[in-house]
Amino acid sequence: MNTARDEAERAALAASDDCGCGPTAAEREQFWKRPIGRRSVFGLGAMSVVALAAFWIGSGVSAAYAATYPSWDDVQRAKGNEAAKGAEVQRIQGLIQSLTRNVADTQAAAQVASDEYYTAQQEFFDAITTADELQAQADEQAAIAEEASRKAGQLAAQLYRNGGDDTTLQLFLAGSAAESDELLSRLGTLDKFMQYNRAVYDDAISSKNTAQSFSDQAAVARDERDRLQQVAEQKMRAAQDAADAAQAALDEQTAYLGTLEAQLAALQDTTAQTVAGYQAGVAVRAAEEKARREREAAEAAANSGGNSGGGGQAGTGGWVRPHGGARSSSYGPRTPICGPQGCSSSYHYGADLANGCGAAIFAANSGTVEYAGANGNYGNYVRIQHGGGVSSGYAHIKPGGIAVRRGQWVESGQVIAYAGNTGRSFGCHLHFEVYINGGYTNPVRFMEDRGVYV
């Protein structure tokens, strides 16, 4: 039994009703039962090619790990025979090229997938805005129609109380010209009231029709919103697969390239230096790399307080502040900032917290990592699913600064990454977002409601 996980899911479930910006859990479940249309299939088909290329399927590039790497004994034996040495040199050179090519190819595929994921995510966010705006216009026109109908009813009731039904009889029974003139005057006034009432009624009908039109458009927009959400989540999975493939290629290169280069140098060396000497150099570099990783792990533990209770200010339901520093940009419309890497968006879906380059980023609550990799203009990005339809996103992480992997369970306040300036960013900071049922919501208000101020 995982008490922290259960508590996180209960807290997230309680929060999931705070926002109607994305489809509800019921709407989402209903939509996912529907197949993707032809338009979606064609869009996702291109991504499938990229994903397959990331795993070296159909690309014509052989994975280096599929080959057998030479041992130092192989190198030692080859040095004693010119023919064997030439073959071993060629073999090692091919492996080095393959490792380098695989890293380049998979990173390129991951970049394409990352950009497609970002584009799909932003199109989904735009569709949320469109659907919400159309529904707001429909509600506004419906309210106008209701008010106009109420006024028309009041006027009709007032006319009836003033004797509207017996005016003709009074005209025929008028005993004098003065009475006739008075009645004619009353009829004139009545006619004006009737004309006004007709105008009010016409306005009510017009507003009602307009409201229906907006409501119909909003329904279509919500369908498009849900379709785009499905596409965005498909793109997210494809981008994660591509990122994992690129990381696997990089890990393989890191593990073998230094040894291969040392072995190649040993075969090509005509001096008296022994193979053992080259082998010792590789061991030294491996020890240095291991020490570096241990230092980074120790720094991460220190930044998180050495336990799962690290992070910033704590609120209710397990929520904590995800980063130190001041808020440098809030949620909502803003004036775009431009630089060499392009311009920022005119609408800010998150809150920016600036605590310096390399400062620790903490999980805002417990949950499962559902994405860890590049994400277009967000740069390096992590997304955590907290349960109950609530998730959080962390963007602009420094190169190599992601400290978690997809599928990993993280505790509230655990270090998950380090702040950087990747993507379309204008200085080291954390761009923090909160999603409800996949749709964006105001993270500042969301966290404040839980006693955390960002």
C-alpha cells in the first residue's frame, strides 16, 4: 500500500473540478472510445515514420549495439599480425562511425518529434480557448434573449392591466368628441407600446437564434478540442519514444566510444606503449565519470533535503512550491518578448519562477512521470501525472538537467530537474504549468487554493 500515492491521487481528484477548460473525465472517456478520423491518421502517420526511424527500423542504419564490440584481448592479438590489425582497425572505425551516426540520427528524429509534440499541444490549448469563447458568447446571447423576453412579457401584462382588450368598445360608446379625442390619444400611445413590444420581441428572437448559432459552433469546437487533445497525447508518446531512443544511443556512445577510441589508438600506435597503458587510461576516465555522477547525485540529495520532503514552501494535500526565487512572469496575456531565438507567446499558460541557472526544480506533488525530454519551445520538459485528471509541467530545464525518467514515481518535493534556458527562453528559469483533464489552468490560483504561493 502506498499512502503517499493514495493521498496525492485523492488531492488531485478533489482539484479536478476546479476548471472547465478541458474535457471532463466523462467526456474524455467517451471521446477515446471513438476512432481517430482520416485527418488524424495522416497526421500521426508522419510521426510514426519518425518514431520508427528513432529505433533504426527501415532507416538503413545499423544499431551499434547490435554488433559485437572488440575486447582488449582482441586488440592485443591483432597487434601481432598486420592483416588482423588492419581488419580490426577497420572494424573499430566502423563501430565509432555507427555510434556517432546513431546519436545524430536519433537526436534529429527526437527533435522533429519534440517540435510536433509542442505544436500539437499548443493547437490543443488554442482549441480550448476557442471553444470556451464561443460558449461564453452563446451564454451571453442567451442571457440577452431571456432579458428581452422578460421585458416583452412585462409590457404585455401592463397593457392588459390598462384595459387593452376593451379599447374598441370604449371608442364606440364615447359620448363626446372630447372623450373620442382622449381615446384616440390613448390608442396612439397603445400603438407605440405595441411597436416597442414588437421590437423587444424581435430582439429576443434574434438573440435566441444567435445564442443557438454560437452554441452549435461551441459544440463543434469542443469536438475539435477533444480531437486535438488525442493527437497531442499521441504526439507526446511518440516524442517520448524518440527521446528514449536518442538517450539510449547517447548512453551507448558514452559507454563504448572512449574504449573504442583507445583501442584504435593502441592498434595504430607504433611506439612501445602497451595495450595495458591504453586500457588503464580508459579505466581512469570511467572512474572520473562515476565520481561526477556521484557528486551530482549527492547535490540532488542535498537540494531535496536528503528525503522526499524537500522542495519549497509546503501547502495542503501534498502540494509544494516547485522552485525557489521570485515569480518573473505570471499567467495570462502578456506583451511578447523577442530575441535571437524568436518571440515569446502573447498568452502565458504558466508561471515563471527564477532562482538562477542550475537551481533545483521539485515535483509539485507526488505522481508518475509521463514525459521527460525535449518539447519544442519549452526546451527540456518534464510532465508529472498526479491522478484525478491533474498533472503539472516543468519547462526550460538545462541541458542534461532532467533527473527522472518516464514511468518513474516521484514524491512531493523530490528533485526532478535543474533550471536552465533551453527552448524559447530569455534567461534561466522554471516555466511551471498545471493541467486539469489535459487542459491548461491558472497555476498561480491553483497553487494558492492549496496554500502555496508561486
